[in-house]
Amino acid sequence: MLTCKEVSRTIASDEVTTADWRQRLAVKLHLLMCRHCRRYTRQMQAIGEAARQILSDTPPDRGSRDRLRDSILDQLPPAAENDSNSRV
């Protein structure tokens, strides 16, 4: 079972879109049971939508977008590589 910390990092970094089916299933199962992570997911979706609306008039170049993504990811705590709670 994934921890809230692992799920929030996966959602924030958008890794769920490129994850294998087991990881996606683990995230979905966690979201079914955890109202806090469901709320966090909705908040991240709202932030993304707001950012898209703001940037829709002047789309950023790829370098700006990558720097922004890297800056956000740098501020997140590192994911536990060998955490016993990360079993799928």
C-alpha cells in the first residue's frame, strides 16, 4: 500500500501518467480510501487548470516550462526508493 507522501509526490510530479499499470492501480486504490489525497488531487487539478488558463494567451516556451517543472519538483521531498510501505 502506498503512503500519502508517495501518492502526493506521484500526483504532483504527474508520474501517474507514465507509471505502469500496477503503480496506477496502487494510486487509484489509495485515492479510494484516502479523502485527504483525493482532496489534494482535486487541488492539483484546479491549480493546473488555472495555470493553463493564465498561460493560454501566451504559451510558454519549452525551456520555461521545464525550468518551472524542475523548480517545483526540487521543492518536493524525495520519494523513498526502498521504503517498505511502497509495495504494490
